[in-house]
Amino acid sequence: MNMKKYIAFSIVFLFAFKVTYAGGGWVYKKGKGFFKAGQSLIYADRFFDGNGEVIDITTIGLYTSSLYGEYGLTDKLTAIGYFPFFVRSTLNEIKFRQSGNSVPGDEVNALGDAQIGLKYGFNQENPIVFSVGLTVGIPLGETMGGEGRILQTGDGEWNQLLRIDASHSFYPKPFYASATLGFNNRTQGFSDEIHYGFELGYTPTEKITVIIKSYTVNSLYNGDGVMTMSNGIFSNNTEYFSIGPELIYGITSDFGFTAGAGFAFSGKRILASPNWSAGLFMTF
Amino acid sequence: MRFRNFLLISLIFLSGCIGVDYFDDPIVDPILSISSTKTSILIGESFEIETTFTNEYGVVESVPITWQSSNVAIAAIVEDKILGVSSGQATIFANYKEILSNGIEITVVGNLNEVATVEITLPDNFNTQLNEGQTVQLTASSFNIEGTKLEREEIAWMSSNDNIASINDTGLLQAISIGTTNITASIDGVTSAPLGFSIGAQVRTGTFQGVGGYKVSGSVLLEVNGDGDLKVVLSEDFEADIALGTFIYLSNSTSGIPTRSGGLELGEITSNGGVAYTVSDVGLNDYQYVVVLCKPASLTFGFSEPK
């Protein structure tokens, strides 16, 4: 198997899973890079409450169209950018069967919160490669949107995610594994978070890579004692453990598409529905 | 060119419409109510009483009604109409299955000299909310079926609960203890519509508790003021998780969706601390809970059950 292509595929997967989970321990060589246009969708009528119990809620939809890119500034330093240029959040209308009474829904279309970052790779020639990265969240999203000013496409805060990633290729066997550990420093009264995740990739043919991944976010509960208008129920003290598959198909050697899903098996203060994603990518 | 084509292919938005969530209406007690602008008729006269049935979903429904009269020798039911038979008073009820309506007192008279209605009057500057120990002089007047006042001297006063408020032969009401009672006056055997009095502070108090891992604390006071309006007061130390669209509701459920659909929205809260709401046409005990609700998601943050 072509190791270069293999690495590119893994980067695609990692992005699809979690925006900041890019590339694992690998970094791009100078002048090389990766670009992706993606869509993701969450449509949730259930919610993990603060005790982790799943409860019914009014259905919330979140549709994100985004651009993502990585570019090798040097052989060891890679720049990362994520721009959700169109985020649509919807709240379903409620209708009652017997009376016909209804409660109107709501919607907002806006930018989402963007991210920029740098990742530095080391030990890149050894069996286990490492990278450290810092990603900054830029609050471009709407925090009080819709007719009722109750919908959000962003959390309104600058955050900094410091992370370390390690990856290993089992080449010539068509497998790889990655792990990540991160600390997300949040502002505006939000609690800081510990992130960690694992993934296993398998490339049965040159065009296809199948990946299974897990990602966990734990809150440190060191934010403001109570939620406020700006750090509402869907963004503060959020915790989850998710597992999801990803399929990557290379149409040509440098162009292809991805499709995946993330399923939260447990969580707190987060929508309890799958996150579906799809995208087109190219490498250069 | 290749990059541009890539972008064009990529920018296919998945923009969803606003969907619809369907729910059954909240379950409530079915109510059969009857009403009439007419409470007295002449012997031989008949009229229809208006009926309204709201089913267990709170939806008005047309149902077959059966009628009852407390005294068919005075007022009988003929072809769904109330027929005056002889002088006196009778109470009319409606039935649907096991559900009994409120009663309407019908007075049947034979001529213009007979008392058709009796009305109780409060002095100016008094209302039906009294303090313990307070007294108020009531008066009663009688009228014939055309509304002409009839002079009568003998009036029989009655309180439905003498331990709450007593009333003597002259119509002097004495408020005794906290509670409610109905006062009626009878003239020539014709009894007035009951006039309800509330004695003492009509309040309920409760403490908030968070649910589902959310924090809500503090207390709430429900009070009926002098105008009969319900005042809901959150204490100064009230504190809650406040997200976008956090509202205070009166509700008969602590669950989010029934509260949002069947509760009474008092107002949005955007900060912690004391706040008061005043609502009309709501009784002190109409709702069991005060709920802190994240309205967009129909998610209950906490509630209080005032006693």
C-alpha cells in the first residue's frame, strides 16, 4: 500500500470525526496539504440531561457546511483552519393531534465558530509518530438567533485546545492506529475539558479506508456555578463518549469523498442523536 | 479550474426545513359545564341551557347529554328544554357518561309578585377577600322576573362553613379563620347564587429543586391579592441554570413538553434573583407546580410544588 496515500486518508477521517482531531501524529511536508468541503447533520429529539438520562425534547436540527484545510508550513509545522461558513439551526414546530393547537418552530442561518491552529510533528521517521498542536476557537457563530433569539450556531467564547497525538502504521499490513489527548481551555464561564480519543484504520484496497473511532469529552466542572445566557445547556459542562464508523473512498489519487457517523453512547447535556457527516476532499 | 470545480461540487448544502413534532394533547379531567343567562322562568315557559363538554385532551366535543332536575315538580326537562312546572327552585344538572356538570339554580314563578332572583350586595370598598376578624355588612335584594325590585323583610342568611366565616340574621359577616366559604341569602324560599369569600392570606409556598442534573434553588410564593389576581413571587435568593429561553411556568406537570403545551407561561428569566408575576383569572390552586423550563427544548430545569 502507498504510505503517502494512507496517511492522507487517515487525515481525512480524523477531520470528519472531530474538526480538531486532524491527522493524528502525522504532519504535512512543506508545501503539501489537504482541503475538504464537508456537511454534517444532527437531528435530535432526545437529549442527555445533566444526569446522563435520555429525555425527549423538541426536535432540534443542526446543519453545518464547512471548509477545512491543512497546509505544511515546514516539514514539521502544519497550519490548520476550519470555517463553518453556513450553519443552520432549527427548532421544530409542535402540533397537538387532538386539538390541532401548535407552537411555532424557529430557525437561524449564520456562520459557525471557526478554528485555526498549528501542529508540530516530531519523531516523524520512527514507528510511532507524535505531534503537539494548539487550536483556537473563534466565536463567529450566532449565540442568540432566530425569532425567539433562542437558537445558537456558536458558543460565543474563545477557547484553546492543546493536544498531543500519537500514531502508528502497521505497514506493510494495511492498518494504522492513533490516539489523542487534549486539554480544552474555555473562557466566558465555560468549564475546561479533557479530550481523548482512539481510532483504528483499515485500508483493504488502495481506494477504500474503513475506520472506527471513539472520542470522549469530560468536563472539569470548573466554570461558573450556574449556566448563564451565554453558556447555555448545549455547550457548557457537556460530556460524551462516542463511537463511530467512517468510510473514505479515493476517486483519484488526490480526490475523494468521505461519509461517517458518530454515535454518542453516553453523555451529559448534549443531544442524544447521531452526527452524520459527508464531504469531498482533495490533497495537494 | 480544477479547484473551482471541486468547490462547486462540494458546496451542496443540506439545508433542512423546520419540521413538525406531533404530540397528544396533555391529559386533563373531562369537564361538562352548563350555563344560562336565564335563571328564572314563568310557569309553562321553557328554554334551552347551553352545554360545553371538553374531553380528556381539553378539546371541545359534541356529546349526547342527559338531564337531571332536583325537583321535576318545579322544573322538568322536556325535549332537552327546561320547562317551568310550578313555583319554586330546582337545580338542573347535565350528565355525560359518569361526568356530572355543574348545577344551575332555576327559579320558576307564577306571576310578577313572586321573587324570581335574589342578589347579595357588598358595601363599596369591600371585596370577597377578607382578613381574619374582619366584619362586613351584606345586603340582599329580591326582584321579580322582569327585574323589578320587590320589598321583602325576611331574609335567611347562610354560610357554607361557619368555622371560616359566620353570618347573622342581619347579614353581618364575621371572618373567623383562614379558608373559603360561600354565602347565600334566601327570600321567600328563593336562594341567591352563592357568593364566595376568601378569609386570610391565600398563599402557597414552596422550595425549588433542580432536576436532570440542573441547578434550581430558592423559594416561591403564590398569593391571591385583593383584586383576586394571582401573584407569583420568586424569592431574592432564587438561583437557576439559565440558558437561552428559560421561562417560569405554572403547570400541572413537571415534564417539559406537557408544561410547554398545557402550562401557563409567566415570563422569561435572564438573571437570578427575585421576580414577581401577576396573572388574572387564575386560582390559587389551579396549577400544582411552578416550573423552570428551557422553552426551546421543552426541558425542565427544576420545579417547586407549593403547599
